[in-house]
Amino acid sequence: MKLSLLLAFLVANVAAQCSNPSVRKEWSQLSRGEKDAYLNAVTALKNRAPAGRTDYARWNYNQFADLHIEMALDNHSKAPFLPWHRWFIHHYEQALQSVNPSIILPYWDWTLDSENPTAADVFKDFGLNGNPASGYCMTTGIAKGWTVTAGPNRAGKCLVRTNDWSKKLWSPESVTNLLRTPDFSTFWTSLENGPHGMVHNAIGGANGDFKQMWSTNDPIFFLHHGMVDKVWWRWQSACKENVGKYAGSSSYRLAPYPRTVADVSNTQAGPFCYTYSASRGDTAFTLDKNMCPSGQLGVTTTTAAATATTTSTAKATPTNAPTTEGEWLKSLIKQLIVKQTRQSKRDLYAQPNGYGAGNVTTMTLAADVYSTMGAYPVTMTQAAGSYPSPKPLPVYKPYPNVTIFAPPIGDLTDKVHIRHIGSLDRDYIINMRMDEYAVRKLEVEARHVIDYYNNLPGYVSPAALVNQIKAQEKAEAEAKAHEQKTAAYKASEPEPSKESGKKHKCVKHNHSK
């Protein structure tokens, strides 16, 4: 067979294998029945017996938690972070499907809940925080009463969460800005060190499982990493050439799996056949082929046409928006941003305190303590050159002519503007082998991005409280309508007749005649 014919056959075969990809939905997009089916499957995984080491689809929940910490040093703060976790959560999805074949792994779009995460829909089923009266054990949600296996001295103990919402989650705009990154290395490190790490810090808090390498003890891990994978998928979707980009050899094996980086680079080829639903957070960004060197968008562009479920004036990211490649040009900022451009919008929501000049959120670093947390203590020798940073750490300062509209973290009176992100704890940075200078620089850049959008005339974030409230009201109205419809259906069913309730009297028949 000629090589050209063979290649044509292979391309056609791959296309045929993924002609109808499954769609991973955001948690709040699932019906009540879909949520219950997922939660029941997770519970079944938690309760079933462990399977053989390579019988991946039959694993129980604890085996996933144990594997994650076993392979932690190979797949965190290193290039395999995204590809390894893509296969890991796919493996988990396969295990769920062994319980219920209809299950499709959902994701939690934490950007949409970034302004008020405690009101997130996902916590209604996964619980919010541990109970202080019981040592911060989870006493609500699916993990109520769970005992864990992974982590030093953790076996047999309860799942712990000690929320710290001063670790403000990344907004859709800040995450969107990462999609403009042209190279994989910068993109991956920014995603892992930024929004990914902030979710772990905020939910886990000072002493929770979710902040540690054994974060897989917590079932919200897989929804979180579903979102991380979606962000990578969106970056791959942004430009055709991004699909195969990697920082290293694509033949690198994702141990212990018999898969390589190349095997998992495309969600609609090879072993995969899935895509992601559009969420409201996607409306902060419209794919633009002009940002791609080849002038061609990626192969998967579902989210490019995302439709907001609430009223929003979100627009495409301006081509002159800040990028992660460098600092804003101050001269450009002076031209773009004029003080008081949002005044009329603020007046609409009658904010008595009036956020403006003087309300500057500055970065404060965690205590200068070198952690020996967990199974992987970091020594000064291991951390040499990174801890402490060899040069002064970047600190956020607003650019000239920029009005700081960002409300204080935790202040919910401003329902329009976006709050500045928080700062990762230093012990987390050290234990995850991150470059602290790069982390602080990324955080400063993210705050400048927020300043940009807060000063952009006519722009309201899909995560703004006004939109979050509308989304919650819509969801509550739909749930109430469903309950009323169900009640009306039950009321319309005829009651069983007395005759139908009588026992049937069996009559013996003589078949010998």
C-alpha cells in the first residue's frame, strides 16, 4: 500500500473513531438526575474492593488517591503535569463507567464562582468546609463520614477541609489571558502555578487534604481537574499548532500507564473521544485566528460559540489586552484607561461605599517558614536558588491613571467589579517545587488584567455577582418548576382501585384430562 493511501486510511479511521464525541458538562449544567447518578457512582467506587494494579477500570476510589501521591514528584511542577492528569481523570471516568456506563466526567468552572465561591452550586453536593467541632472533618456532602487512605499518618482518618477564601479564585478574564500564551511551557506553568494552585489553597486551607499532594482524598479533585483539562483544551483549541505543543519529548511515558504524551495530546483522537460544554465563563474570550501564527484555529472550537445563560455585556478579549508575555506598556494604558469610565455603572447598583482610588489590594506574602509538611519535606539544599528568591519578589502596584475598582476580597456589596486574586501560600509553593518569583510575577500580572477589565467601558464579567445571582435565581426557578411538574404528574395518576389491591386467588387446573 502506498504511503499516501496508508495515511489517508489512518486519518479516516481516527475520524470515524470520534465522530460523536461525548461532552463533559459543567456541574451546574447537569440535571438533578445526572448529578445523583454521578454521586452514586462515586460512592460505589469508594465502597467497592480494590482491583489489580493494571485492572484500571475496576479500581476503587482509594486506589486513585494512592496513585496520585505515589506519582506526585514526577507530575507536578514538571511538563507532564497536564498530560498525566488528562489520562488520570480519564482513567477515573472509566472506573465510574464500570459502575454506570452513562456517566460522563463533569467539571467545575470555578471562574464563574470566583467572586463568591461559598455560594457555588457544586458545594451543595460536595460540602463546603469541615466542621470545626470535629477537627474540620467533612460532615456534609458526599464525603460525609469518609475515611481516607493517602498521605502520611492519614490512613483511616476523616477527610479534612479548612477553607481559606482569602485565596481569591481566578476570574474568567484572568484565565482567558493565559490562552493568549504562545508556548506550552509558559502556558502550563502559568495554569499550574496560578488558577490551579489557588483552588487547592482556597478549599484545602491551612491543614486540609486538598492543599496537599494527597488532594485526591477529596472527591471534588476530579471536578477541579476536569476544569484544568478544559482550560488546556481551550488553549489547544485556540490555535491549530497548539494541539501538539509540549515542552519535552512527546514520547515521554506517563507512568504507570502504558501511554505517552503524544497519545493524550488530542481529546478527539487516539484513545479519547470527548469535548467540553460551553460555560458562561467562556464568554470572556472569543477565539481569534489572527492570534495564531498559522492563521488557523484549533481542531476543537466548541467553546468559541459559548452562549451566556445570563444577561451579560461580556465582549471578546481586545487585541490590545495585556498578555502574559510581558508587562503592559504604560503609554498604552494611559491611552486606554480614563478614570470614572465605570461611574455610571456603579451608580446603577447604588454602592454607598464607592470603590475607587485608595482601595488598593497589595500582595502580602505568607509567613517565611520552610515547610516540612507531608511525605516530601523540602530542605534548603533542595530549594537552593529558588527559596528565598534570588531577586526581590514582584509586588502589585497599580499603573498610572488606573482607578482601582477591585473590591476587597470577601466584600459582596459590589456586584459589578472583579476582585483581585489572592496569593498562594509560601509553604504550598515550596512543597510543590514552584519558582516563587514566577508565581508572584504571575499573580501581579493577573491583578493588572483585572484592573484592565474593571476599567473597560461597558464590560461586565460573566462572574460578576450580578450575573452569579441571576444564574442562581434561574437555577432555583428551574428546580422549583421541575418539582411542581413532578408533583402535578403524581397528583394526576389514578389511585389503585380496591379490586386491583386484592390478592389474586390461584386456581389449580387439571391438565391430565
